[in-house]
Amino acid sequence: MTMTSNNHERRDNVVFTTIQVVHLTGIHPRTLDAFARAGIVRPGQDVAGQPVYGRADVARLRQALNMVQHAGMPVAQVASIFALRDQIDQTRRELDHLVGQLWAELDSAMPTPSGRVFTTGADGRVWVGRHRPGARRRLGR
């Protein structure tokens, strides 16, 4: 199935139809529609224009259902919580990107006499450069 893009990435390309999501989560189809209208999930569409959901959507739906059924929260409040969490995640991604840019600027502006810098890990491994390859820098984490 081909999906249109939406705000939630579907990294693994696994998609579920509405019927499948109803069976996986136990959510009534009308409740599923209410959650989608509230913005808790943003389903993509298949080539026929039918809604499709990813694994992350199914996880969000289960969390939302738990908040509504067990904590007694209104759907609008649950949607606000998810919106704030999404905003925090986006801000963290932007911050990570800016920190990476800052490190790149510092690396180019402050060369060492030998032109190289090394980093050691807690386990004693050594990497050439200011950070381990593939490692993400995070502030305060």
C-alpha cells in the first residue's frame, strides 16, 4: 500500500487498515475516528484513499485509550498531552541539529596543532575526532 505523507513517520512501512487497528487495539471505529479528529493520530491514506496507520499510531492509540478509559481523561486533554509531547520531540530534534552544527563550527574554527583530536570512551576505546562515529550528542542527557 502506498501512503501519503503525514506528521508521524512510518519508518518501517508497516501499515494497518482501520479494521486491523480496531482488532489490534479494541477501539471502537467511532472512537478511532474521534481520536483522529482530535489529532491524536494522523493516519495516512492508501492508494484508494482509505486511512492507514503505522505501528507508532497503534501504540499512541493504545496509550490514548488507556488515558481515556482508566484515567478518565477527556479526549481533548489527551490530544493536548500528545501535542505537547510531539512539540517536545520536535524541539529536541531541532536542538540536536543545532548542537551538531555548533560542534562542526567549533571543530573547524579550533584546529589542534596536529590537526587531529581524539575521544576516548568509558571503556577505553579511542576514536579519532571529537566524538564517536554515529554517536548523537545531547545536552543534559
